[in-house]
Amino acid sequence: MTPMCPCGTGKTYENCCGYFHSGKGYPLSAESLMRSRYSAFVLKDEKYLFETWHKSKRPKTLDLNTQKINWLRLTVLNIEGGTEKDTTGKVEFIAEFKISSKQGKLHEISNFLKEDSKWFYVDGDIV
């Protein structure tokens, strides 16, 4: 059975975020970049996260293998801009997670910037 994509689109991973993670294509909207980054966190794909993080805010290191977060679900609440025609975008989402036996939610409004026809995650505001 083909695995479903963690980002919640209802598509298979191969036909959704896996396409971007493999380098075969690049997200054409801020929302699709945000979804692919969520999937990268789920799958601990640090390389993809670094490549899609804007250089002005990219951390020096990221060690997802030491984090014991189990990402459960992504819900997109609102999108402002971030289309192929835009150069900026915002995506508000809730990412549910579990650490040990405790569940939690990350509610964020992420900021995106398009440079050289590619979308990048800049930063986010926790709500």
C-alpha cells in the first residue's frame, strides 16, 4: 500500500510532498511549501528544511534525530497571498504533536518569501 502524505492533502506521499523532497519539483505556492516542510519535519528531512529556509533566518544547525516529537496532524486555517503571482505569503496552521504521552498543538502564522521563482520559509509567529 502506498503511504499517504503526512501533510493532510489526501494524496499519496509520492504524488505530494515526496515529489518536492526528492528534488523533482519545487512548491509553487507558500501553502504547498509549508505543507512540504511539515512533512519534512515528520520524516526528519533536515536537508529539505535547510534548503527551503530563507538564508536570512536559517539556523546554523538542526538536529531532528534527537527530538522525540511525534507529529500527528496538520490543519491549515488561513492563507494570505503566497500564490504563483505573489512574492510574499502567510499561512496560519495548527500542527498537533505528541511528546512521550503528552499531546500539544503548535499554532503558527508562517511568513514566506519568493526569490528567484522559489518560495522560502522566513519565520513564524506563535499564536
